[in-house]
Amino acid sequence: MSEVLALKYRPQSFEEVVGQNQTVESLRAALDNGTLGHALLLCGTRGTGKTTTARIIAKELNQSFPEIYENWEKRHHLVLTEIDAASNTGVDNVRELIESIRYATQGHRVVVLDEAHMLSKNAFNALLKTLEEPPPRVTFILLTTEPHKLLDTVKSRCQIYEFHEVEQQTLEAYYEHIMELEGVKADVKAAALKANGSVRDGLSILQKVLSGEQEADNSKQYFELVGAIYSQDVATALQLTSELRKAEEARVIIQTLEKWFYWASVENFGQKTPIREFFDGDNRLEFDLAHLQRLFDRCLDIERNFTATPNAKIVLEMGILKLSL
Ligand SMILES: Nc1ncnc2c1ncn2[C@@H]1O[C@H](COP(=O)(O)OP(=O)(O)OP(=O)(O)O)[C@@H](O)[C@H]1O
Ligand SMILES: [Mg+2]
């Protein structure tokens, strides 16, 4: 498999986008009713389909331009401009952009501003008027994982579409489907768990598994480790840690524990997390929230120590001791 899974399986139409039903439905409806705004903001978790969807919208907007639409692969560059705001943050970049879209082209022009929150305040101010009233047949699509960093004046000019973390079950089913198409077998459950809601992250994990970099499902080991730490069974905790160490970096182990403590906390409130399976049935651990909170805080402390000394093994083991006391 030479091609990277995430690129090979990038959805080409709304129907192929998984786990964003409501968002995709409202986009579909807005396109059909002609109520799609001239400025859109697609925001939410990384690797959940923002860039992908922006491209699909661009294609849809060009449906009435058969020359472009029917030869999309070849001709999309005529109407689709993608700008990485992270590296084009300034006023001059924006002025250039505004200048470049003043003249009509064949088709419907779509300007995608990726990492939109990175634009400088001045750059945004230069863009405001154009966002409010772009030239005919021009649509702006702003993408960001951090919408709270955008100015309200910008947000208020955009139709907002949210992209959510994709549920573990949905990911599992999707990865299963892809593995079938590839004609290979892989532990999709582990990938879906580790993906943490990001379709792309899970695909990268599968990619590694398929290229022989074994990424075993160690969630059971983590569950046991969390249990050992929680019940202050130091010997077992250290033993499990050294097992995990064979497959994972010291720092990753602490970061993963941190996530587990977080998940265990919110599971108490009935929130669904990637570790739900460990909370169903008989092996359910009853956790005390204050204790989980302390463990979580300690993990944050331990994580800082990794930058203080190059000896990660010591930091990890002392950290596990600290957690288990
Ligand atoms: N909702 C989805 N349905 C199907 N595949 C998806 C979805 N989201 C992401 N992917 C897969 O992940 C890849 C990357 O997705 P995309 O670039 O759209 O994510 P993004 O939300 O823009 O992420 P980032 O915030 O990191 O830019 C796609 O090529 C596709 O393979
Ligand atoms: Mg993106």
C-alpha cells in the first residue's frame, strides 16, 4: 500500500463524510435552497473533515459550471484557492488576496482560509468588508480548530458549521469498511479507541499497523495500570509500566494515563468516552472523583519533569511511584 490511507480515502462527496450528519445535512440543505452564506466558518476537532468538506462545497458550488465540475480533478485550481493563514498572517497577504478575487472567473470561486485563527487582527480587519460582501460568485470558507480565538466581528459575518469528534463506534465501522476495501485485517477497535474522535488520527494508526509497525491494543493493560495505581498497588503498577514501556515512550504513557483519569472522571457523569467498554459490566471500577482529580494533576506535574531531565525512564518510574502513593 503505497498511498497514504487518509489521502486515498478522502471523501469526494457529502455522502462519504462520516460522523458529521447534522452538519452535512444543513450544508446540503443550504446549497439546495440557495441559502448558503458567502462566508462560512467550519470549526472543530482536528482531522474530522473540515478541509475535506470545504473542497466538497467548492465542487458543489460549481455544479452549474460543467466545464469545471465535470473535470474537477483537472480544473479545480481555477476556482479553489487554499491559503494557510498560519504562514500568511499579515495585512499584505490579505490585500493581495482581495485584489486577486476582484475580477470574475468562469465558475464559482472559493477561498479557503485554513487555520483562520492565526490571521493577525489587522489582517482580519482588512478582510471584514470583503467577508461581509464578497464579489459575485465568491465564497469564503474559514477553517479553524480554535474558533474562540476568532474575533466576534468575524464570526458574526459567517455561517458557522461545527465538526465534532466522531464516536468510537462510527470510527470502528468506518475503519472496518476501509480494511475490507484494502483486503487486509487490522485491529480497527484499537485504532478507533486511540483516534480519540479524529478520523485522520485513526487512519494514521491503521497505516502504521499495516506497514508492520505493530501498534498493539494495550488498552487492557492501561485499564489494569489505572486500577493498580488507584488501589496503590505499587509493585503491579511498576510491572505493568515496564510492559507498556516495550511499546510506548515514557512520556506517552504518562499522557495516556492523564487521558484515562480524565475519561474515568467524566464517565462518572454518564459521558461516553473511548474507555466505555471498561465501564460496562462486572469489571466496573468505582472511582472517587477527588482522587481522580489528584491523579490527573500529578500526571501534569510528572509530564513537566520530562523536560527537566533527559532520563525519561527515571521520570516515568518515579512518576508511577508518586501516582501510586
Ligand atoms: N468526517 C470524515 N469522514 C471521512 N473521512 C474523514 C473525515 N474527517 C477526516 N477524514 C479523513 O482524514 C483526512 C483529513 O481530513 P481533513 O483534512 O478534512 O481534516 P480537518 O478537519 O481539516 O483537520 P485539521 O483540523 O487537522 O486541518 C481526510 O483525507 C480523510 O481521509
Ligand atoms: Mg484541515
